[in-house]
Amino acid sequence: MFLNGGELDEITVFRRELHRRPELSGQEVETARTVTQALRSREPDAIVTNLGGHGLAAVYQGTADGPTVMIRAELDALPIEELSSLPHRSEILGKGHLCGHDGHTAILMALAKGLSHRRPARGRAILLFQPAEENGAGAAAVLADPKFETLKPDFVFSLHNFPGLPLGHVALVEGPVNCASRGMKIVLSGKTSHASCPEDGIPPTFAVARLLEELTALGAGGRLDADFTLVTVTHARLGEPAFGISPGRAEIWATLRTLTDAQMAALVESAEALVHKHAEAGGLASSISYEDIFHQCSNAPEAVDELRRALAEEEISHDKGASTLPMNASEDFGLFGRVAPSAMFFLGAGENHPRLHNPDYDFPDALIAVGARAFMRTIRNLLG
């Protein structure tokens, strides 16, 4: 390991401090400030702040020309109450680092420490701390920020911890690793009336009943291949909770999920056609909006080759993830693949570890050293 035990202990303490004070997507003000302050003692050649919102990047410059290698972690937490007796449990009611982004950030801080001891021989190593991953907005905002042009990478790498895999074991595969998904919000508007005279109004009741069934039926489910589709109704509301009113308004929220962006476009078209069909049949006005938009995430072969080489040289147990990848869940890292070859590996958090987004989840500190070793070896192989 390129850090000593005392330095790793320091980074573990840092990780637990982040865990105590989680901030949600787009609100990572104090988290970004804490990371920036810690980075200053790691002496990067530049720190780019307010990147795509509250994101930041630390740049370590080599002395010779060469490629730019970017390693990305996330800053945000979740709107979930942490249920834990840990001494470093969340101090913020209703918020928790229950996906492990505090641990991913700590891994990059370990890299910063190592790069401050020995800068790359050529090119640049950039540590990107991205905001707003959980709602799918962060990567797009970072890439759209004019400041990103000065950071444009030749490779981008990332990881995600993965409960269910043995602790420290890596799953890594070429091609698709995460699904595209988006939240679809449907509003149907008619006219309320007295419950005794529903014929005097325009209720959305029958349209809602049909859409709940037919939207769900668009999701074939099954094997995660190019034809995979899944529609999950997550919320529905019809009128007001009263017995004297025939409703005039309804909402349906559904998550659309596919393996590829092309299939997502087809699923969106089919779902919207159903909404328009049943709204028109019921004499209703309709509106459709989308939130939490995630594009497909695919690993480029040349980026996977670099990670596999590093994992082998560091003697980190790994396989091609046949039993776990691709996965149904979404990740906004996929957008980075549009600017450079990119790859994400999945680092085992333990076979019986609490699952991601569970209220009792906590990032295993033992993974800080494993993730940092894999990334540092990748940096040294590419940059010297």
C-alpha cells in the first residue's frame, strides 16, 4: 500500500466525519467545503471548485506531456433516516450516507495523499468529486460546465461498493453495467363534482385504472438484454381523501427502466402514447414530466483492460461479474463515456452486508485501501 497505517487511519476518520453530516443532491455545500480544506494539505497543482454545482476537482500535474486520467467519486447522500447504533451515525435527521459515497470520497482522498508524495511522471491525474449523483443531475451538470473543458480526460474511472459480493472482491465487465432509467410524472386533469352526481364532472378514475395496468404491462422484465424493459408504478393519487367529492385530478408516478438508451426512447414513446390515448378517451387534459433521468452506463473495453491490469498487479481478487452484471440499478457515471473511454468496477462490501439504500448500511472502511490501490496502480500504469 502506498500509504502507511497512520495515513489510512486519518482517512478513515475523515470518512466517518463525512458520514455524520450527510447532504442531499445539489445541497453538498459543507461536504464540498470539507473536501476542499482537506485537499489543500494534499497540495494539488490546482483545485477547481463549483464544478457543475458543488463539485470540485483536484489536479496533479506531471512534468512531461501525457494523457489525462480522471478518477470520479460522488459527494451526495440520501433522504433516508439512518437506523444505526454506530458512533459515527448520521447527525442529520432524515438523511444518511446509505450508498457509500462517503467511502468513495475517502478513496479519492487516499489517492490525493499518495499523489502528493509522488506526482505522475507525465500527463495529469484528476480527482473529481461529483455532486448530485443520486438524482441523476450531477454528471450532466459537470460535463456542461465550461470549466470541464480545462479538465477534459482521456480516461475516466470510477467504482461502486457492492454488498452481496465478498469483501474486497471486484466484479468488472465490458459493455453494459447499469440500466437507463427515468421517473415519469403523469398529471390528469378533469373536473370535480359532487360524489352523488359524478356525471356532472370529468373524473380521471377510469383512465387511472387503465394506466396502472397498461403502463406496468409495458415492462417485459426478465433477462437484462437489449430488449429489457421495466415499468414500476411508485406513487398514485386520485382526487382528495373525502367521500363527498368525485375527483377531477390524478397523478401517477412511474419509473421506466431499460438496459440501453435506445430502448428507453422506445419505452418513453409507448408510455406517452398510452397516457394520451386514455386522457383523450376520458376527456381529460394531461401533462407529462420527467425527473431523475439516468442514461445507460457501459464500460469501454480499453478502460476495462487498464483496470484488469491494475487489479492483477495488485493481486486484488476479481472476475467478469457474470452473476451480478449488468445490474438493474442506475448510475449517472455513464455520461462520462461520451467524452472519454470510461469504466466502473464494483467492489464487494461483503456477502451479508446491509444492501445499498438500506437504513442500516455503512461503508466498510477496509475498502478504502483496496479501492485506492486499484486506482493508484491504474494511474501509475498510464502516467508513470
